Amino acid sequence: MNKPRLKEMTFLGVALSGGKNDKTTVTELSYFADHGKIFVKEIHDKIESTDEFSGDLQLLKILNQKNIKLIAIDSPLSLPMCFMHKCKGIEKCKSNTTHWHWAQYRKHKKKRKNLKLFTPYTERCIERYINYELEDFFEIPEALGSNKAPITARSFYLKNKIKNKLIEIFPKLSLFRIGQKLNISKVDLKNYRHSVNGPECRMLILDALIANQILFIYEQDIQKYIESSHAFDSLLAALTAYLKFQNQCEKPPKKFPIQEGWIEFPTPNFSF
């Protein structure tokens, strides 16, 4: 008699970089529901263009595999509303997203005297929410800010070509929630991408994930995550996709203008 096959679910996490370099990385996680185990199945790195084929084509081949439950990407999947509609300026704009921005700005201006006025054509409500309404300041880049805009353009180019379900995540916030659960210090969590201390911080976090039997990783893959912050971000994205599937990510607060997009991140009391 043949042994019954274990039920396997696949989650992908994407750390997206510019289309003209090889830093984009995808982590492929396998979750075996019968045993409640999560494995790093494969790390796809150095996804780059060749003389005849674009890095986008290589990436889409990975993301459009069959039987993928959910894909999480660390790049904007929506644009600021004021970038896309006509209005008479933020002082007179009647959209509920701009109204929400004004309410948040006036609320936090009382505590932060040097807080700059919002620009609703570069930043989304979710970015201001993450920066000012959660337990810490996370400094999430604006979707159309100077540092993020080229990556946002690429994610928009890709998203309509991806057949599987997509969610947006912010690795730094996902890590903060996961790391708090593992009793890792805020200093180590904030330094995980540091040019000097980053590898040591990433090794500490990986050790905690493995020691708590949350994740099973081959030795060669552990080394990739230690050496590359992009690879590590792709792991955080894949873990967040798994937690989203398990209904352990936060829901938008009441009256939040969700039409402008939401970023998925673990609830404070989540469990693997």
C-alpha cells in the first residue's frame, strides 16, 4: 500500500529590487498542514536579465508556478489616490483619503512640532498609519518617494502578469512583530539590515526561529540569509504570507480608507 501524500501548501515571499540588477530574491516556503511544519523549500536569487531575456521574465516564471497559495511582496501594489484623480489641491480635496491624511497630520502635529505636511500624491494612508499609529516608528518609504518610486513602477508592471494571489508587506514591521514574539531585542531587530552588524543580527533571528521549531532550513540556505539582507527580506515576506493565510495578520481599523491599499503584518498576539 502506498503511503498517503502529505498535504503541502506553498507560500512565496518576494524581496523586489530594480530590474537592472540581480538582488531580487524569492523564498519558497512549504507548509505541511498535517504536521504543522514549515520548511524553506528553495531560495531563488540572482534573478537578472541576460542578453535576450529580462529579469522580469525569469521572475514571472517563478511567481506563476501552479499550486501557490499566496505570494507576499515587499513593494507597493497600490498608488496614492491623489496621484490618480483631479482635485483643487490638498487644501480643497474632498476625497476621504485626503481627509484622513489631514486628521492624522493635525493629530500628530500636536506631539511632533517639526512634522512636515503630507503629500498625498507620493504617500499613501497606510504608510502614515504604520509610521505614526503603531507601537514604534518604522520609517516606511513613501510609495512614490524618490527611493521607492522605481520599485513601485516595477511591481505595477509585474502585478497584472502574476496569476497567483498577491499581498503587500513591509519586512521591517513583520520582523518587529515576529522578533518581539521571539524575545529578540529591539536593537537587534532594527539593525538586521545594518552593513556591519546586520549579518550577526540575522543569524540571531534565524537561530531563534529554528530553536523554537518554527522553521526548518538547510545549512546552505541559512548562510544565504545571513549574507544577504534581500534574501532575508524574502523570508520575512514568505512568513507573513503564511500568517496571512492563517488569519493572523491585522485588519484595517474602522474608517481607514482601504481603497488606497493595505499592508499585511502579523497581529501582536499571533502564533505560528
